[in-house]
Amino acid sequence: MLKNKLRILVSILAIIFILISVYFALIYTPPHEIMGDVQRIFYFHVASAWISYLAFGVTFFAGVMYLKSKDFKWDNIAFSSAEIGILFCTLGIITGSLWARPIWGVFWRWEDIKLFITFVLWLIFIAYLALRANAKSRTSKANLSAVFGIIGLICIPFSFGANRIWQQYHPTILVSSEGSLQPSMALSLIISVIAFTFLYIYILLVRVDIEKMKEEIDKLKQKVGG
């Protein structure tokens, strides 16, 4: 009962903040003085990227907890969060490409280290799902997933900090004088990040419950078959 109440509360907060973030990003915040209205994609792009890092971080933590405890509940959390991370990483790549086309003249720059590492991060977790799908036993599935979740975490600091270290094409919004945000833009970004965070928590709660139901169904099938 408490879990259902928590899920309802999180879903309400997610809806409220998403609606507020859409208003702030598309209406309240003025267009960028140089990039114009295309800058509005930025609020959803950064929020998507943030959630992908958060989700993959949760996958790493839950994977480590599984290796320590061998409790499949941690594997369910890791797997569920990895799926969500891939979804938001994909959204981040798509929204970033939509921003890049009018600003850079191309959808993608392979020579940009941040973009390249982010793509590698995305591929690692696609491989994560492929490994799970082809693993023969529940235990081997969980073990392989935990290892790949740990490997994936290594890419996150490089993906996050690449543009701060190498300063290539990808803009560094929060720490550079060229990319500093107006107060209204910073507020819109914060609200979008909060909205996407609540959305992530809600999807994770639902996704973990689905995995639990799948396990219960599998156990019933084994009993009936036995």
C-alpha cells in the first residue's frame, strides 16, 4: 500500500513538473540572443543526458549490490534502470542532433570526443541488453549484466567531462563565459532536470514491479510444470 502511494505521489509530481518545464522552456524563457529558439531544445537535451547518467549510475550501484548479496532484487533494479538509461540516452542523442543541425550545419561530429564517448556509452548498454537476452541461466544473466554495468560507469565521467577537458565543438554551458545562462534559462534548466528526475523515478518503480511479476509468473510455471 505504501509503495502504491509513493508511486502515485511521484507520478503526480512528474506530471506537474513536466507541464511547468514545458511552459518555462517554450514560453517563459526568452530565445537565446545568438542561437534563437533552437536553444529551447537544450533544456530537454540536458535533462535527458542527466537522467541517462543517473540511470546508468543506479545500474552500477545495483549491480555491485547484486554481486555482494546475490539477491536478484538488485539485478531487477539494475536491469530496469539500464533500460530507462538507454531510453534517455537515445533521447539525449536525438535532441542533441536536432540542436546541432542548425548550429553546426551537421547532425553529428564524430571528431568531437564528448559525442564519441557518449555513443560508446550507449553501445555498451545496448550490449548489456543483448547479453541478458542471450544468457542461458538467471544467474549468468545477472552476473554478466553486473559486470557490463560496472564497465559502463567508466564512460560516464569521460562523457560528462569531455567538453570541459578538451573544449571541442560541444558547448560547455555552465562553466564557460560564452555559454553562461541567463537567470530565466538557468531556472528552466533546473525545472526540466527535476521533472525528468521524477519521471525516471516513476518509470523505475513501475519497471521493477513488472520484473517482479515476471519472476512470480515464471515460478508458477515451474510449479505447474513440476
